[in-house]
Amino acid sequence: MFHVVRYQHLKLTQNIGFSVHLKLIFPRTLAFVQLWKSWLSTLSLVGDQNIVLMGPPGAGKTTVGRIVGHKLGCRVIDVDDDVLETTWNMSVSEKLQDVGSRQFIEEEGKALLKFSASGSVISLSGSNPMHAASMQHVKKNGIVVYLDVPTRDIIDRLELMKVDRIVGQDSGISMRDILQFRKQFYKKWYDIRVLCEGGLTAEVVADKVLDAVKRYQDSESETFISTRHIRSEICEQKGSVKYFTEAVVEGLASDGGLFVPEKGLPTFTAGEWQSLVEATYVERAQVILERFIHPADIPAFKLGEIVEIAYGENFTCSKIAPLRYLTGNQFLLELFHGPTASFKDLALQLMPHLFAYCVPKRCNYLVLVATSGDTGSAVLDGFSRLSDTDKQRIAVVTFFPEDGVSQIQKSQMIGCQRENGWSVGVKSDFDFCQTAIKKIFTNSDYSGFLTVEYGTALSAANSINWARLLPQVIYHASAYLDLVHQDIITFGNPIDVCIPTGNFGNILAALYAKRMGIPIRKCICASNGNNVLTDFIRTGLYDLRGRRLMQTSSPAIDILKSSNLERHLHLIASGDGQLVTQLFSELEKQCHFQLQKDLLEKLQQDLVAGWCSEEDCLAAIHSVYSTTGYILDTHTAIAKVVADRLQDRTCPVIISSTAHYSKFAPAILRALRIAEIKQNPLSQLHLLSSYSPLPPVHRGLLKTLKENEKQKHQICAADVNVMMAHIETVIQNKFMKVF
């Protein structure tokens, strides 16, 4: 039983027997039965609760409220007309002129505190949310729906209505500023958000309100299944369907598959995406996450708090994931402005807070992570930023290939160790680390022993965890919206994206963004010499026979077994868990599988692939620096080379810059043809800094290396049993001290 009680939304109990009786009376008029059920469903939206419409002045709350009330056949209350003016015996504008803005809010709040209603549609005034006590009163018996209208549209409407002053606006303050100021109050109170893009009629907005309320009340419909879930008309597999909170906490499905939304991905209309063009990264993130996460799992106000903490001062760029023009039709999506200088921060500054909210309070959790380099430090940093209370019950262990990451990556991981996080080097490669962790998760005897003996459960923070993958969708969508905002394209124009790919999580997030309505034409999968994905996308044959993992200067994609590919195959196979199970069983037992022709064609509709040699990678770094003064990291250089080869230049291409070049200083210094390369990581960074590069050397990375030069880490053999023994020791040392 989770500590988060999934809200029990009011539902009208359906009389199943009555429905069956109707079918017997009208055996050939099933349309009538469906119509009757639809009417019952609509009626159940209200019950004794109120639907409370909230939003800025000019959002259309009054008109939309009347339409919603008419559709539901219930009472409609406009706070301005039916509460305030009735109480004051004067118009709202007269009252505002009489007492001034500050006192008006108090008087308005007092009037609302004396008001009560049930089973009604209530349209609040634009300033009601600025009075906390009255809003708490309203929320007790209401579902608060936020009509989120773009600020530019609101200003246009208010000008058309000849409104030149609203509550709280003093002389010299623009309408835009006051509307922006009010957003902090709106986001504090709403239960559900309705995006009201420009050009919608009030009738359409009313339907969107009803759909949103239905979703809010139907909290049990948004569930997750394993990619290996086999559907059965007779019975479902026991415990196979999970809520978001359960999927996040468990990380990996018990059958070895990965969790995915049972009913598919949410979608946005073109108008809804366009309404986010002027939004900040934080605002876009919350809107997208709200579509994925039901309020019963994480309420909107809490989700907003988490998003603001995640994407706050810990990023060196206020835009979080800025888009930079490179050359020709190429743009760089800079994903390295987080505290550990890689794209993993975009997910792992958010995911630990989601995880901490979802896990039961009574249990300790040890999060296991396999990393090819960047994930390790990002996980350790992210979980170190939890509250002191959460750090007492949640700890992290990262396993990385001892000789398979860059020296700076290793130093960074060791330096990011804290009181609730440790790094362990494994004498093997990343594929072994990842496979070992999956085996540990699916070892029910071992996990059961940890729970009984130490009160500790295991979870994952790799992109096999849905909460790790989900935030990555945001920056791909945001990058497209930035191109629109910068007038480089208009919404609807296609783009390509090129992504250095190893475990398939980053490129999968781009594919998800496309499914959700972002006009991405092709996702270009860029590999280094470990090019199993290139061969697979071109031929449909995933073949590990005879392949040995190569160590390259782009270690984050030195991967042969791409875990998140399983999610994409599940998607294009229309959720055929039996097929996915068969394919990955063949991969495990025979080291290869072949896609059938129709699935390969589906795969190639969205994906193209290429790979890049070490020599071409370093040459690209030198060439770009020589012509632009900009330094690419080794992974971004691989994507640049592949984009140059495969992209036809008929549309913009966004290249994911997944890490800061500082993390791979020796390779960068070789690429820049600097002869003397010192072994000390700090010396390497200082040498790079002397070239006044663009962008500058990552200061967060410099700080970590300076502060933790003498910190140590543990090393273990490439043996699952040895890793399990190490995990048990960590649990004993961390959690048993607490008790």
C-alpha cells in the first residue's frame, strides 16, 4: 500500500445488472445502451462536487462555465455576478475603485468564504486564487480546472474588451507582467489543466473541460504493463498491471520487461503545442508531465514543486536545454548545462524527486544503476539533492566498467559520492553491468531476502525506469518549439534529429515526442564502432554473435545490448508482448534475432542509422573548432559526422549534444592536435581552458574534481554473486545504522 493515497474521485456506481437487463430488452439496440451509459458517465462528473473554473481575466470562464453547466444539466454560478455583486450590492468595478486592489482581494475572499454550493459549475474571478483561505474553502468540495490560455491571447482579448486595468495592477506595471505574476497563484490551486490554444470556440473548450474532468475521476484507467505482458481474454497475469507510482518504484517488471503505458502515449494537438511556444522550459516540462502522470499519482501542485526544484539554480543556463546554431541547417541541442555536464542531468535532477514521492515511507530503498559513464555521476548528484529525511531511507549504488570510462568520468563519479551514494568499479564492460543488475532484480529470492532481513527494497535509475525516460521527452519537444519561437520554422514544418545512441533511451524519447505530435521527420541513430544498432536498423537483424565491445573515446555509447529498444519494438508491434518476449529470449539464448518484414518497414519509417570511426570523430572535432571556435564532445561529433552523411538538408536537423567536451579532455586535446597531454584530469581541463573555448570549460565539473581529488572507490570482480554481496554490505552499513 503506497504512502500516496490515490485520490478517490467521485464516481456514480454503475448498475451492471441494469445494463444487462437493458440488453435483454433491446437486444438489437446496443447503440441505445451505449448512449445510456454515456449519459450516466456525464451525470457522474458532478454528483455533490463542484467543477470550479479558474484562470486569468479574459480566459472565458463565464461562457465556458455556462456551456459546461448546460451539458451537465446543473446549476451554474459566476462568482462575479452571483456572489460578489449580490453580496456588495454594487458592481465589481465599483468595488475595486472604492477600496483599491489590495483591500479588494480581502473583501472578495471574505465573500467567497461565506459561499457554499454543491453539484454546480462555478466560474471564479481572475483574482480569487490570490486569496488563500477562500481557495482552500472552494477546493474542499470542488475539482479546480485551470483554463490555461497563452498570455498573448489574453492580452488581445482584454484589449478587444477594452479592459485597461485588472485587480492588482498598479501604475507602471504592464498587463503582461501582472498576468505572469498571477500564474504563481493559479498553479498552486488547480487539480487539472486545460490548454486553451488560440482560435478555440467556447464550445470546444467546454468539451475539453469535460474530458479533463473525466480523466481526473477515472484514476484507475492510466496503468502500466510490461513490454513482455501477454494479454489474455480469460484472465490477466496476476499483478501485471501497475500504476505510475508502482512502475517508478519497481523500476523493472518482474518478467524482465520494461514498463510502458498500457493505453499508449498521450498526444497534443498542433494548437496545444503552439500554445507552449512562448513558455519556459519549466512550464513546458510541467504541462508535458501532467499528460503522463495522473493527479492521483502526483497532484499537479506537487509535480510543479518537483519540476521547479529539478530545473532550478543547479543548471548553469536558465534555458536548461538551449538550442544553438552550428552551421548550414544544423543546430545543437545543448544538454550539458546540468551539474554533472551531460544529458543525463535533464532526467536525473527530476527522477529522484519523483521516486522519493512515490516510494512508501515505511521502507528503505537501494537504487541500483549500471552506467557507461555519464549516468553514474548524474544519479549520485541527483539523489544527493533529496531532503535529509529522504536521504536516510533512499540510497544509490552505481556500477561502472572500471576500465571502460574516461578518467574524468571516473574521477567525477568518485567525487560525486555522498552519504547516500557510492560508486563501484566492475572489472568488465557496461553490458555485463547492465545484465547483472537485471539478473539481480529478477532474483526474487535475493530481493525477498533483503526485504525480510533488512527492510530494504531494490529499484533502478537507469532508463529502464520509466521515470528516467519520461523527462527526456521534454527536451526533444522543447527544442522543436524553440525553433518555432526563433522564427526558424513555423509549426508543422518537419525537422530531423540526430542522436548519439547506445542504450536507445535518448532516441526513444525523440520517437515518443514524434508520436505525441512533434513534427519530427526522421530520427537519425548515430553509433560509434559498436554499431550493432546501425546494422539492426538497416537490416532488421540484431546480431551479437562474434561481436566484442570496443572501447572508444565515446564511452557512453559503448554498448551492444540496447535496453530501451525493447520499448520501441513493443510500440511498433502494437503491444504484442508475446512477440517481444520471443525476440529477447532469442537474443539472450542465441545472441541474435530477426525482425519480420512488416515490423522492419515500420521501424524504418521513423529511423535511419549510421556510424562513425574514431578517426572521423576526432577529425570532426578539429574541423568544427577550426571553422566555428566551438568544441564538440566525442559523442556529439559522432552525431555530426552521421548527420552530414545521412541528412538531405531539406529541413533543419537538431543534433543532440549529449555531454560537455570537458569530460573527454584527452580525446579533445588529441583532436585539437595538442602534443603534450598530462595525465592529471585537472591539468587537462586547465589546458583546455587556456584556449578560451566555446562553450567554456564546465565549472561544475572543475569544482567536483578540485574538491574530491583524494576520494576513493571500491572495485569488484565481474561476478553477479560478488555484486550481490557488495549490495548487502552497503545495506548493512547504510540502513542498519539508522535503526
